[in-house]
Amino acid sequence: MLHLRLALAAEPLAVLFGSSRTAMHRTLLKNRKLLEAHGITLPPATTPPIVLAALKARVVARPASPTPRSRRRVK
């Protein structure tokens, strides 16, 4: 729930978790809909944790786009 608590966009989260931006966006949307369906709201963090600076630095240091995963053909 980093996305909701810390207002992180899909792209940095995708880089952090080694996923594509599109897949991360879909996942975040599904999570938001699930939370809304159950009436759960996550308030944003009032003070960003100190580790957020390290997280941002790690994301910035990574390549702009995630490394594509290899796809095997099933014969």
C-alpha cells in the first residue's frame, strides 16, 4: 500500500518490484477497487518515513524501464 500511504506513482513501484508500469497500474487499480468495496480507506502518511529517501534514491538509481522477463514458449 505504498502507493496510497506515500503517494508513490506506478512507475517507481514497477521499477522497485521489477514489473512493468502497466502491470503495476493494473494491480494498483484492483487493490483500490477492493479496498473501496470493503469501505477501507488508507490515509496518507503524515510524515514520510526516513526510509522513503533511501527508497527514492534506489528507484532513481535503477534503469528507467524494468528488464523484460523472458517468455518461454510451451511446445
